Amino acid sequence: MKIWRSGLLGSRLAIASLTIVGLAVLLAFSGCEGTTEEDSSGVDSYLKAHPYTSASRDTPYTMTISPVSVSLIGGALYASFTVSGGAPPYSWTSGNTAMGTVSYSASSSYLAAYTAVPGAYGVNVITVIDAEGQTASATVTQSSE
């Protein structure tokens, strides 16, 4: 007799559990008809009136090179540069490799070393490019005196 009662009780619990699960599924998916009309909760109209903006997304990074200009006089051959701002990693280029080259390490790409070609005089432009494609430039003036 005990087994029969637990079996009956067990089947009632199973039916009650299935009923609760069925109601939960029904409630979860009610209102998901996929209509194209504006919803009655007002979310669509709120989002239209208040579009999402983000200062970090909508404002471009400000990149600066330090120093912005260097003078290599009387045979000086080396200068160093740093970049701040922007989005790492950075890559550096020399506008005229016949006047000098830029070297940097990928692990510390915010630092760069410029090496002038001995006897080459004039103005060279050093450019740094960040991961977002933004650029900043500095000038190197090389003279004998």
C-alpha cells in the first residue's frame, strides 16, 4: 500500500512539475511574435530619441610625439622619440631613409630611435601610425653646423 501511495504522489508531482514548466515556457515566449510595429513599452521610441554615443568611441584618440622636432648638428647621429595617446601597437617610419632610419621594438613600440646617415643634411619627417590608422609626425633637422 505504501508503494502505491508514493507512486500516486510521485505521478502527481510529475504532472505538477510539467505544468509549471509549461507555464514558464509559455510566459517566456509570449510577446515574441516578431512584429515590426513599435513596441508598446516605448523602448523603440526612447532609443530613437536617445541614440547611443560613447566619448571613447566617438572621440578620436589624440596622439602626440615627443619631442616634435630635433636638431642634429655637427655630426650628431641619434635621437629618440616617444608617442603617447592613440591605440597601440605603433609603427614608425622615416620619410627619407637616405637621411636616417627609425628603429623600434614591437614590445615597446611607443619608443623609437632615430639614426641619421653621416653626411646627410636637411629635414626628415618621422611618422608614427597607431593601430587605428591615426598618425603623428615629428621633424629631424640635420646640419653640419
